[in-house]
Amino acid sequence: MTTPLVPDDLWDAIAPLLPPEPPKPKGGRPRVPDRAALGGILFVLRSGIGWEALPQELGCGSGMTSWRRLRDWQDAGVWGRLHRALLDRLGAEGKIDWSRAAVDSASVRAKGGARKRGATPPTAASRAPNGT
């Protein structure tokens, strides 16, 4: 038996965070299942291959399908919610060493920012007046 691209425990954490399938009033082609698309996304990101080189044998749809789903889920905020959910889960299990954590403006917004300081005085030598 082969190992699935998306293990059950990972899928159980991600599935509730995904947006619902958009309606197709005109019908059309059946949508690639979200779990299969996620498998394609993970395969491309782990292996480093290009999206267009995603093997059809994996059953993940085309590379473009996986790329579009990645883009749509990013726009819907899925990855940020997933990050928080996984951190909460690891924290509840005591698997995060918070003594080694760092917070900066890349991960936490500085509301209002820092207080404004006065102008910084120049530290370089100034040019001498022109003698001619």
C-alpha cells in the first residue's frame, strides 16, 4: 500500500478551513476533489518540480488546477488559519518550546507603530565650502 499524499490527520485539520465549492450554474466539468488538489500542491512544494510537471498518475489533476487552488485558498485566508490551528494544536499538546519563539513585525502587526522620534543627526563628515 502506498502512503497517501495527504495523511488523514492532516486532512482532518485542513478540511474544515477550506471554503465551500463555488456553485456552477452552467454545469461543466466535475471539480477535482480538494484533498487531491492539496496532494498536488504538497507534491510540487516538496519535490520542487514545476507546476506543469505534476505527474497525472498521482490523481491530483493538472498542475494548473493545483496552482489555481493554492491561489484561491491563499486569497481566502486558508493558510493563515491553518497556521494558527496547527500552532494551537501543537501548543495544546505541549510540543512548542515557547522559550525559543520570537515575534517581529513580519508575523505580528505593530498596532499604531512605534512612537515618532526626532530627526536623526547626520553622522558623516559634512562637505567643506567651495573655496573657488
